[in-house]
Amino acid sequence: MLHHYVFIKYQPDTPAEHIQAFCQKMLALPASIAEIQQLEIGHDVLHDERSWDLMLIMQFESIAALRSYQQHTEHQAAAQFNSPQVANVGSLDFWGRGKIA
């Protein structure tokens, strides 16, 4: 399974309502984008200087499935909605190998 992590740092004045609306848009995507195998969203709880504000954790069957998701019009719309409030974004993609006991 391909793991796709996205880290988002918002502008300091970003309204909580905007972040909530973005999360709702993202959580709705699996219903219309079949390539998304799993989607989880996490909000920062420590609020340290080096913390990110929001993290998206997604899983895909393949790189082709990830690319298809990234080009999907509904994903593009969610990203465009969010981008004016984003100060920084990062991502990490890796192949999972199962759980480590």
C-alpha cells in the first residue's frame, strides 16, 4: 500500500471555520474518488513552534492511483479552496510494509 502524508501549515489568521470546511471537503472525497483506499485527518494538539497544523494521511494501491487522485477535479477544487490560507505544505509518500510489532 502506498502511504501519502500531507502536512499543512496555515497562515496565522486562518479562521477555524475555513479549516473545518476544508476537512469536510477532504472527507467527502472517498465517495467520489475510488482510488482513495483510506483517508484520515489529524489536527495538531501540541502547537509547538515546529508543529504543522493539519495532516492528511491517505493510502493508495499504486503510484498511478495517487496520480489519478491528484489530477481529479474534486481534489483540485479542494486544494484551490485551501491554498489561499496555506503558509506551507509538505508531503511524504512511501510504500508501507505492514505493522511493526
